[in-house]
Amino acid sequence: MTGFTVPPAPPLTLVIFGATGDLTRRLLMPTLINMTKAGMLGDDVHVLGVSIEPGGDEFLVERLDTFLATNGMEQAQQSDAWQRLKTRISYISGDFTQGAIYQEITDRLQHAPSANAAFYFAVQPRFFGDIASRLAEHGLLDETAGVFRRIAIEKPFGHDLASAQMLNATLLHSADESQIYRIDHFLGKETVQNIMTTRFANMMIEALWNNNYVDHVQITAAELVDVGTRGKFYDATGALRDMVPNHLFQLLAMVAMEPPNSFDAESVRNEKGKVLKALRHYSRDEAAKNAVRGAYTAGPLDGKDLPAYTETPDIAPDSNTETYVALKLFVDTWRWAGVPFYLRTGKALRARDTEVVITFRQVPFAQFPRAAARPDLPPNKLIIQVQPNEGLQMGISIKSPGLVLKTSPIELDFRYADHFDIGHQTGYESLLYELFVGDQTLFQRADSIEAGWAAVQPFLDLWADGGKPDPYAPGSMGPACADELIGRDGRVWHRIGDD
């Protein structure tokens, strides 16, 4: 795996709460294998799994080995990296809501080759605060000279503003902000990290990156998959909570932030935090005008007959939960004054597609002959494709060949896979590495989390009072109300799945 030319992480023990769960098997362990292959981890990095299922060290190793062998990861399972890594995996069986298991963790760490430890909460979010509190009670988060202790948690960071504030208060009572790594896996993607480089390393782009030249910004996270077996979780969450305050707002912050005075963690996070705090907070009436939501109906999707969302197992038949949401937001800063940011995300759509589309203003005057079918030149667009085909596209106009002066739109296209061997990465490699070396650039801070929830709280309050999401067909672009939302401004959505 090329692209990683960094020194190996320091010696430590990675303690994984929820070691027998899906996140550990599907993402964390393949990531650790990739990092071992790339030389990012040495043989002085150990893994201590913690979970309720009975068994010893051999139980966890065999379970992980079987998962890799039977889930399309045979190459990883047979690799030298896995053979080396699995000799350094151990397991504690017990209830992490009880104090006894923390004493056993203490004993294990006291006999570990290194006193450094990172605690990864691969468990349901309702346990985050309790685990952090118990770690603190047992002194497991105490740091001494040359020894670090860190905790890593994944979204959701609360389910509204009040719960996010409560979670942050609990975490910060147990640990310092410098010890807390709130993971948004979107920030591990190369294309997302490249947004800052695209802007700040290219004067011709950054010079145009303001309301003098940008007409509007679209940020999309479309999913082809439906809710599937996650009905119980999803019906209590919905598209807005699941995607907007975290993934989409992180993309928005990358796009809208001011140049930091350096690329150290706090400088970058300060600028991103300023963007999220500058998001306009809507009144109830404004929220109703600037947001729409939908839920998919029954129909064909990707060669299968999909039941309607309300007919999915563990979904209430009278559910008001949305599987699609679209918002129109404003960042109230001098740079972005008057520029709308359109955000949308949904399930069971026509393609898997995460992208940022920067649409520039029309040229003020064009002397070129106008065709009846296309009276105006199309605006320039910069498309940042986050997934699946990571890359950048720039839409420009050129003269068509021939004697007649006629313009044609073309695209300048860059794909990561055409120029770099990025291998079979999970997207967590950079996140775990930064956790181990202590760089918080790619992680969210408490104030940014709360600023994001504050911006979406008006929509949550509005929908909590009732109303049904609009229907949309599986495999479509979403509900008609989303087209109306952007259409009122004389604009259209970039077509999902179009390169």
C-alpha cells in the first residue's frame, strides 16, 4: 500500500470495547492489518479486546480469523501481517458496565510492554459516557510523563443539542479534550483530506473561492442501500441525525473554512469550528421553508423488490422518520455571505455517490452566438468526488472544432486510481494512525459538535411536532419536494451518480 511513508506508531495497547462486534471485525481489524503491512505499526503495538462473550485469547483470535476467511478478506487473512498481528491479540470477557473488568484491564496494562494505551469504544453510543467515567474512576485515563492515554468514539455524538452537550460534559469530566478523539470516518478519506490541499495549494482555485465567484455549493451523500436490518436504530435516528451534523457538516466545514495559519490540529479545528458556529440558525418558519424530507416507498432497487420503509422489519408502520433530507443553509461570514449551501442525503437512491459540487457564477457577458436550445454558457463547476470514484472534475467551456464559433462544455477529469496505488484501504488507516501518534487534526472537537447540533435543532423541533415525510421511489433522485426546494432559486441538483 503506497502513499504511507511515515514512521511507525509508538508502542501502545489498543483496548477495544466491543471486540466481538461488527465494527471490530469489518473495519478495525482489516485496518490494523493494512497498517502492519505498510509499516505504520510495529510489533510493539498490542490489541486487548473486551466484550461480554465468554472466552479467552484464542476465542477472539479464532473468531476474527474465521471472519476474515469467510467474508472476502482471504488475502488479508493469509497475509504475513495478520500472522504477526494475531500473536499480539488478547481478550478479556466481562461486563464493561461493571467495575471488575476495569481492574482486570488495569492489571493487563501494568504487565504490557508499554504503558501507552488508546481505548476504542466500538459499542453502542449509550455506553460512551459510562465507559469513560469508569476508566477515569480506575485511573486508566491518568497520564504521566512519557505515557499517554486516549479514548476514541464514533458518531452519533448525541441525538440532539441537549444530549450532545450532556455527552461532552461527561467525557470532559473524565478526560481532557486533548485525550478525546471523536471519529468521523469521512475525514479518513483521501478526497476529503485533499479538499484543503486543492484549495490552499492552488492559487487559481482559492482566489475564486468566495461569494464574488461562487454561485452555490451542493453537498451530497447518496446511498444505494436501504435501511436493511438496521431498522430499530434507524427509526430512532433518521437521515438528518445520521448524516448531517457529522459527515455533511464536516465536508461543509472543509469547503467553507478560512486558511489556517498552520496545519497543526488546533489551527485547523479552530477554522472549521468557526464555520459551524457561523451556520445560520433558523426560526421555525424559516426551517419549514429551507428543509424537506422523504421516505422511500416500495419498488425495484438494484434488481430486487424493496419493501417500503414503513414495511421494513423493526420500523413502526406509522413511522414519521425520514430516509431522505435536503437542506438549504447559509454560512454567515464575509466570504460566503449570500451563497446558499444545499445539502442532501438519503437511502435507496439511484447510486452511491458522495460529492461536493462548487458551481461558479455565470460569465457576466458572452459575445458567443447563442444556440436556441442552449441560450447561455453553462457555469463552470468543480466536482470533488469523495466516493466511490475518488477524484476531481472541472467543467469548462471550449470552442468546438470547425469554422463556426460554437462553444462546447467539457470536463477536466482526475481520478486517484489512475495516478496512485491506494490499495484496498478501509479509510480508517489515517484515523487510527493519528490516534496513535496524537494528532487531532482529523477529529472533531466538543464545540464543533455542539455547533453542528445547534444548527439542525430547528429542523428536529419542527418535525418532532408531526408531519409525514414525502414519498419517493427507490432508485430515484429523491422526493419531488427536494427538486422544488432548489428549483425555487432557479437551480437544479447535480444528478446523482453522474461522473
